[in-house]
Amino acid sequence: MSFYRTRNIIMFDYSLNGLHLDRVDKIIDLGFLFVPSLDFRPHIDHIVGKAVRILGFIRRHSASFNSPKCLSVLYCALVRSVLEYGSIVWDPYTVGDILRLDRVQNRFLNNAGYCLNITHPPHDYQPINDILCLESLSVRRQTHSYRFISGLLNGKIDAPRLLEKLNIHVPSNTRYQGTFYLQTDRSNYAANAPLPRLMRVYNLYNL
């Protein structure tokens, strides 16, 4: 696989010990789905599909459940864990991708409302969530990002190569109070790459 972000793609046939290496357009490595453009939308497609299938399994086998705690534990262990694995790397920034992830949790809340016999207006899952007390997936992703950077700074995460790439702000005046200096990027892709996004989240948490 050749990774690129330009229109002019350099294609080369690689071989290893005389054996031709087949070219692929996607690959899963350490649980992440990579494509040549380094766009994580296919990865989000992958995990949403996987989470929906698991949610369907839970729905088929939990129709008689009447314990909010039991349903919550099933969802958090089997579904939410899929939606949050490695989110500090692929955390989406487009509204469409964020809503697609949220819809999975809303599906669960809808099913939980049916199992627990909770009346609620159509597409309003807050009455159900008042009982299950599930945090928004977006809020949880931001919390994970903040804790990751905090771990880097506090030495709890041993990753010196990542630590040296953080743009720690040395204040020269009192106007800018952010922990990290964020440069102006020309594209949304660059601005929402993992490290710039993590530093931005950390700054927001420490305002």
C-alpha cells in the first residue's frame, strides 16, 4: 500500500526476496483500517458496522431483560468499546461522522427503552438516558484525548517521540494562556490530525 495525500500518485511494484508483493487498497493493522489516502472514514464505516451487528445480537437476546444495569454493562462492554477503541487516533471532526457514531448509541437507548418499558417522545432518548446515565460519545472521546496528553506530560505514558512533537507554549505575554501553541493549518485534514487535535482539546480543557 502506498500512502499519499496528493493527486499525483507514485505507483511502484515492490518485491521481497524475489516475490512480488500484491498491492491492496485497505488493510487492518492493530485494529485500525487504513486506506491509501489516510482518511479514517472507512475505519468509522467499519466500526459502526461491527457495533451495529453486535447491537443486533444484544437486542435479540435481551428482549426479556428488565435491569438497567445489566443492559448498560452489555452495551459498554460489547458495543461502546468497539466505538471507542483508539479514538484518540481517528476522532472524527465532521458532523456526519460524529452523528453516525451517535446513532449507534441512540439505537441502544431505543432498544433499552423498549425492554425497560420507558415511554419517551419519538427520537428523544433523554428520558431513557436519565436512567442509564450514559455519557455522550463525543464527550468521552474528548476526555480520552485530554487524559492521553495529560499522561504524556506527567510521564505516565512513556512515549518520548510523541512528547517531543508537542508544541509547548512559552508565554511571552499574558494574552495567550494555552498550554500548547497551535499553528494555523491550511486544511481541515492537517488541523484535525491526531496531535494538533489532541493539543487543541487539552487547551480547551484548561481554559
